[in-house]
Amino acid sequence: MKTLGSFALSGALAAGLWAGLASMGFAQSAFNGGWTLNSEMSNLSFQSVKKQTVVESSGFATFNGTIDEAGKAEVTVLLDSVDTKIDLRNVRMRFLFFETCDWSGYYLRRCS
């Protein structure tokens, strides 16, 4: 499997690159062999707003993802790994918001 890095290509650059590869006979699927998210080089974050003006950034320490050969993506997040940079808020997020005390090792999974 290939590794998904933490980079992005502009649409025009990606299209041009793909057209060039196709013209050279490399027209295989972009997902040929599948892809695996490199979680050490990636981050999964979210923002919350309080008092209508204060924005706080948070994230998750444990997550992984794959894209299979058909292009189906799957991302799995360990909700217990939420990191708000404030210990008390982490506990509240885990137990009151995500209710992970009821679900040991609770994961959120999203498939396309």
C-alpha cells in the first residue's frame, strides 16, 4: 500500500500530472494497490466556538485511514484520544460529549 502524506496538489497541477502519466501509458487507477494514512505525518483537528467569538482548536492523537483500490475511504478515530490541551476539558469531552465511559475503546468510523 502507498502512504498518504501531508501534502496537497492544486487541481490544475494534479490534472496535468495525471494527463501526462496517462499519455505515457500509466493510466492505472490512482488507488491501485490501495493507500494508507500516515498518522505520524498527519493531524486530525476540529475547532469549537464559545461565547460566539472565542475559537479553540483541538484534535485527536489516535486515528488511521485507508483508501482501497476501488477508491473507498475509511477513517477511524479513537475518541478517547481527544486532545484539547486542557486536561479537565479532555475528561469532559470523553465522558460527557463522546460518552466513552459507556463504550470502552470507542471509535468513530467514517466510510465513503
